[in-house]
Amino acid sequence: MPQSLATPPGFVMWRTLPQGDDPGWKRQWFGNELDAGAVFNVRGIGIREPMFNADVHRPIGTGDWLIMFFHRPARLRRGEAEPSVGANTLVLWPPGAEQFYSFGTVANVEPHSWMHVEGSWVAAQVDENRLPVGTPIVLEDDALVVATLESMMEEMTAHEVPDRIILGNHFQNWARSVARSLQTRDPQHRIPAAILAVRAHLDEHVAVLPVLDDLATIAGMSRSHLCHQFRRYFGTTISRYVVRKRMSLAERLLYDVTVRPGQIACMVGYPDIYQFSKQFKKTFGVSPTRYRRQHARANEG
């Protein structure tokens, strides 16, 4: 258990813990200037920090994403004396959103872990993984949150220049792991078997133009409902999903120089090589032939 403190430490928001102190918890700030054009910035991290204040209320938030994990029961609603959420609760507050939280029973002891992050990468990962925003999420334990924060803290403090790609990967893996945990335990987030069956059919018959009526029959639902559900769970339309799978397969096939581009076009569902080349260039920015030449040279080097 983190060390109990008789009184809150004397610090302002952007001050870090004195070097050498080891109270059993961590807190580090890395800057107080918001960057409106940021892709991904880590502005602050706290790990198992005791909750000192009876109430924290920020009507307009903090300008960045505050992602907070409560290791013990906490109060997330104003005016209530009893905890409103149990232990192992995660909340994602987006920029500009009202924030309110407080310890459940005992000040200076109950721990919470958090990160202040900003940038388009954060929003993209939250959207892509359909993570609930502003809504309490219950996790099985704190391992997923604490391990990620420890890794991000290490990257931010152990190197003269933190690697933004490594930090972004840490955050992406964390977001995907939270999403998977929700899908496993919460029926509301679990992908229905009917939708998985449709995806499996598309993956198995990637070169065949899908017929929406046939897919609706597989799913056992109307065409419009299928389209809505597919986009809800996979974040894209059926047609775009098929194109993405075809282009991914074509990209791999191009590494085999014994297979002609025209053959690859037919293998991924494009009898017209010009239509295939147009779609490939739209996806990867270069023609299939040029893509093959570029990567052949790279492999020779």
C-alpha cells in the first residue's frame, strides 16, 4: 500500500516529486504547454498516486485527454457521499469535458493512476477501438494500466529524447488491449457471431464480388441492419473492408516476382488490370509495377 501522508505535499500542478523521494508512488509532469497541432504528446503520468483532495472539479477539463484509473472505489458524481464506482474503474475524459472525481473513503491513501496525453493519435486510437468516452469502464485488475504507464514513464525519463513512435505504440497497444478486454467480458462490446461469420466469409472469398443479399442471409438480418452492424464493429463499410483485404493480399503477392501483375489482379478479384492498378495506386501511392521495383531494390540492398 502506498505510504500514507499526514498532509498533502506542497506542490503545484506542474511540479514533480523531489529527486530521491520514494513515497511508494510516482508522478511526473513533462510540460504545461498545450500543442493544438500535436500528433501525440505525453504531458504527465501518475502511478498509484494517493488521492489528496476531497473533490477535484474542473468544469472545462484540462485541455487534453485525462485517462484515469481508480484502484479503489471512488466518487464520480458531485453531491454524493458514497462511492459511485467500484475498484478497477477506468475513465477517459476528452479535451474540454467536465471532470469530477474524489476518493471513496480515505484521503491520502486511496491510489489512482493516470496520464495526461494529447494529439490526433489519441483520438484516433480511442475512435478506432470504440473505447467509451466519459463513461466508467471496469477492468479485471490494474495490471494493464500500470504496466503501460510504467513503460511510458520509463521512455519519457530514461532517455534524453523520448521516442515518439515507441510512446505511440505503447498507447496503441494499451487501447487495443482495453478494447479486447471489453469485448471478452462485456456482451455490449463483444462482436456478435453473425457479424464474425460475415467477416470470415469475406476473408475466405476475397476475390469474389460480395453480394449484399447473400451476406444478409449469412448474418440472418436485413441488408441495412447488417451494414450498420458491420460498420459499428469494424469501423468501416463492407465494400471498403473488401478493398482493404484485396490490396493487402496484392501487396504480399507482389513480392513474388514470378507472378505477373495481371495474374495478381485476377487473384484478388480484378479481371481488369487497369482497374486493379488504379485502386492499388490509390491505396499505396504508386503503381503495382513501381511498388515491386522499389521493394526489389530494397531487398537487394
